[in-house]
Amino acid sequence: MSRDTTTGLKFEEKVQIQSDGINLSKHKLYAYLEKQGIDYRDIISRKILPDECYLVDDSLRVYEKKFQQTGGSADEKPQTCGFKIQQFRKVGAALGIKPEDVSYTYVFNDWFQKPEYKDMLDYIKTVDGCDYFFA
């Protein structure tokens, strides 16, 4: 069975979170690091491509968009926010950004408002630097 991610990609394109700051979304983050003389491999072992990421003053704001309309692997991905914020804080530190000034926010569609996601949403709120909202 093949995965159809078309609707999710449309959601990512349609939902624009922010427009201020330096846009470091997807591969732009690593191009920016390189321009700063920073090799990401000295910081993290593998690239993480943020759907949207902005350097605003002395903060790094990362947004991950999740669209779901049936049960599947996207259901479990938000449970990795603790690891993701840790990785982005390492990147932030290399740019001189304090850990508390790095945020990782999920942008969910309404699918994730179902009662069976309550524990996951509660968990995200407990992870320092992580949050979510619905678009």
C-alpha cells in the first residue's frame, strides 16, 4: 500500500505561520549554518528538516505541521517533541541562542482534537519549549 501525502503537503503549503525574521525552513537552516561556518555534523548526527523555522532576534522558532485524516504514522510523530526540541536547542546553542529561547511548536489540523489524542496533547505541553495549536 502506498502512502498518499498530497493532502498533508497542501496543508503545509497553505498554513503559513510567520513571516518575520530569517526564514530557516527545511534546508535553509543548514545553508545558514554553513554560512556561519558551522558544520551541522559537529552538533547533531542527522539533519532534521523543519517545516518552518525562523531566527527572530535572539530566538529560534520551529514549527512542525501535522495533517491527518486517517490513523497512521503521523499519529505517533508528535510524541517525539522532547527529542526534537533537544536537537534544535543544540543547533540554537551553536548560533549563540539560549535553550529557553528555542521553541518547537506543532501546528495540527482538527483531526488531532479527537479525544484519543488528549494524552499526547497533554504530554506535549509538559515538555519544556514545546507547544501546539490547531490551524
